[in-house]
Amino acid sequence: MIAIETKNLTKSFGSHRAVDRVNLSIEQGEIYGFLGNNGAGKTTTIKMMTGLIPPTEGSIKIFGEDVRKSKQEILKRVGCIVETPGFFGNLTGQENLQIYLRISGSSKRKTIEETMELVGLDPKDPLLVRRYSLGMKQRLGIARALLNQPEILLLDEPTNGLDPLGIRGMRKLLRLLAKEQRMTLFLSSHILTEVEQLADRVGIIHQGKLIDEISMEGLRKQGSAYLEIQVDRPSEVLRLLETELGIFDFTVKAENRIEIFDAAEQSARINQMLVEHHVEVYQLNRKEQSLERHFIELTKGEKRV
């Protein structure tokens, strides 16, 4: 069953098209990663899906129903976080969720205690929300989105503000929701490594246009291998790759790491050359095509040095 469908979805602000004829079709129970740089149109798309702003053109259907025609009924089946969640700072997390339940008036709900524990918050914690860290506010926002047991969860940058342990816990929670409750997850993010570990399928939006859709399984199958090396003198290594081996297709990363493309079968030769020139090689690994590389190739978001 199709959970979310958009046709020629467009949003213009004056002469600027923030979202330009985007067509999406997302299956129930799917984890869909919506990727793009800041300003690409991700948040604007989610705002249209939730009825916060109307589209300029096109349509949005959730479970086959047009959002603009049946907004109130449809959105009862949807939980969402758009941008930074807002709360009453002088109340505890539990008190904030109690107010939300009274306002929402939904009879189909999880208990507050159960939901807070699910996202890693203590329902008995007396800490006021104004003293919450950004990560705690993010978890409380997800708890609020889950209270009415939605069938679709729309999350805008769900790991924003979380530390590595919190990110791992969030990843585990989102997988659980999709697998055990068949919840459809739509994750907007610019953090490619997180989406790569979570999503079944990804869509890449660039300057308002959906420029690619691919399953993670398909990406891995079509991916080409490359070498990643970590050395003590990256500038010298770049010169040697070009002058000694005629290799020009590489990218310099952080921490003295270099990715070398179209040379995966030359690892022994490259290593020997570096040793002969007294370059310290800390790591040399063969890797497969990544979502990050695929994204960069499509958006031309990074220059090779």
C-alpha cells in the first residue's frame, strides 16, 4: 500500500521555487531517507505534507486521501517533527506531554510513561524543559510525535543535537518502529552516514528538484570499489600518485585520509610506492561505493583536489 504520494509537488516563494515538481511514492512500512544540502527544499516538502503551508502546485496524498481535502482526518494518522520542537520551558517533559494529549483529544494513544521510556527519557525526571539539552528536546519531540500511535512518522533532522550514543539509540528506535509496528518513516537529513545505516530507499533533492531515487541495496550492487588510505604527508602522496602512477581521481578527506578511485586493484603497488618514498601509511582499505560518494557525484557538492 502507498503511504505517501506526491505529484508535481511545487512550492514557490515569489520568483523562487523552493520545491520544483517533486514526485514521491513511499510504501507503507518503508524507511525513506530524504537527502539534500541545507536549503535544498527538504523542510518545505515536509511542511506541505503536514499542511503547515499549502503547495503552489501539485498534490499530496496520504493513504490515498488528498491532504488538502481531508487534512484533519489524515493528520491524525501522522506524527511529525519539523525543525526544532517547541515546548513550555517552565514545565517538565511529562507535563508538556500531558498538555499535548489534552489538546490533541485523541483516544488512540500510548501512555506518556511508556513513550518517554521508549525514547530514552525518564518520565519522573523533575528537570524543567528549559534546562534540557538539544538532544533531550529532540527525544521529547519524538515522544510527542509517537503519543497518538501514528502510522506515518515525518522527521526533519531526527538526530540533530544527539551525541554518538544518542544517535545509536535513535537509530535502534526508528528501526524498531518500522519493523515491529510497520510504521512508515520519512527522514529528512543532510547527514548521509546516518541515513545510509537506516533507510530502505533514498531520494536526493537538489535546488528543489528530486534528482535521484535509489534503494540502498541497489546502490551497493552498482557501487564501484575504491581505496581509502591514511598517511602522514597527504600533499606528498597526491604528488606521487600523479607523477609516479598517473592517478588523478582522488578526494582528500579529514584526518589525512585520501580516497583513490578507479585504482582498487592497485593497492599493493600504491603501498609499495609509498613505503619506498618513506611515507608513513597508517591505514589502507578497500571500500565499496557509499551513499556519500553517490550524493557528491550527483550534486557536485565537493571538488576533488
